[in-house]
Amino acid sequence: MTEYLCVTCGTQYPEQDSEQNPDPQAPPTHCPICEDERQYVPETGQKWTTSSQLKARHSLKRTEHFSGLHSFEITPRAAIGQRAFFLETPHGNILWDCLAILDQPTMDWIKSRGGLTAIAISHPHYYTAMSDWSDAFDHPPIYLHRNDAQWVQKPHPAINHWTGNSLTLTPDVTLIKCGGHFSGGTVLHWRHNKDFLFTGDIMQVVADRKHVSFMRSYPNYIPLPASKVREIGNSVASYEFDTVYGAFDGRTIGKDGKHTVERSVTRYINALTDELL
């Protein structure tokens, strides 16, 4: 049996049901993640690959940000191109967001650091091959917000659909539901020396690295209404954080992160209400 990955978004799909599909080796007929207005199907049409094919052409690059924090990216770039973060905490290691492949050197390195205690993912565009990552490390739970449960394409027993506005993973790590980009859109707060916020693209660190922005769809340029942006700002208002790590390489705000988010919320709402300074 072959498990397929969407070339455009990196989402992994389960093996085909031979009772329902006369050719169980054939790829799925479509990718609901890409057919949604927040993503896209390329003009050339839906394309598929497999994990083995992707790993034959790509590997994972590991970047150390400081002792205890690393990120992984697929190189050369594939699918959406996001980075996943590896947080080493006194209470276990956490993977924030996920990637479409897990190669052997990365697996060995993570095991040398004690494996994974939990996987947490910001939103459906980054679900990718989450079940493979869990299986590789003795099935740590995968935390996804229940509001986005409909977007899971490959069910897995490790998936934990949490509810509410926040979830404490460890004494120093909290998941915060912000909504916005997806109704279950989540960010991660880490109390570690100075405090950190990991935002995926629920809050997208923009090119000037002095602001974040908020969209329903980034590739299709669909904005969020002011009410949703205000909710995102309110969801993190009670948390202190200095550094903001966004989804993509180089998209990090190194200081004054909390005030940067507050200013960005105000700027975005003013733009929608025709009150730009």
C-alpha cells in the first residue's frame, strides 16, 4: 500500500480502501486542504508524491536558535515551506508544527535528545505527516484544536482534539487558541528565561520583522475582519513574551514582541476602518 502526500501542501493521506477503490495504489482523487479557499490547487492540477519519493530528493535542515531551541525545514524547499520547532523543556521535548517528511538523521538526533513528549500544531496547513512523527517516537500525543477536527485527513490514535481557549502542556508551555486563519488557530507560549511566542501563521511575522499580520488566506490575499483580529490580540493579551517566532525562516521578532503584536493589531484594524496614520 502507498500513502500519498499532496505536493502543494504536504498533507499526508491514508492508504486507499481496496473495497471502495478498485486501484488501491492510485492516489486520492483530491486534496480538501488545497481545495479550500485558504489554500489553492495549482493551475497544472492536483499532484501527489510519496514519503519515499520526497525523502529521495529532500532532507531536513536543523538550525539551532539557542541551547534548547532548534528548528527544522525541508531542503530544498517543498510544499508550503514552513519550519517546525523542537523545544527542550525540563518536562519533556515538544515539537511545534510539523513537516511532510522525517528523515533518519533527524530521527536519530531527536532520539539522542530524549525523543518527544508531545506534538502540537497551529492549524491544518501544517498537519502534514504528523502521524509518522508520532509513530517514530513511541506515539506521543498530537494536540490539535477540536474546532479544526474536520480537516484531519488521516485519523490517528495519538491525535488529541483539545477544547477551550488554552491548554497547559507542561508547567512552562501553553497552547492558546486564537482563531482567525482557522477557527482552531493556535499559538504556543513558552516561559523560558525570557518568554517566547510561536505563532505559525496565525500571526504571520512579516518581512520587516517589526510587525505581524493576519489573514484568512495568505496565498489568495483574503483578509480577516477586524473582529477576528481583535480576538487574536485579546487571546494573548494576558501573556508576556519578548520574542516571536513565525512560520518561515528569518521571520523572527527578536525583542519587544508583545508590544509589536499590540501595535500590529491596531494597525490592521485601522487599515480596515480607513484610519491609517
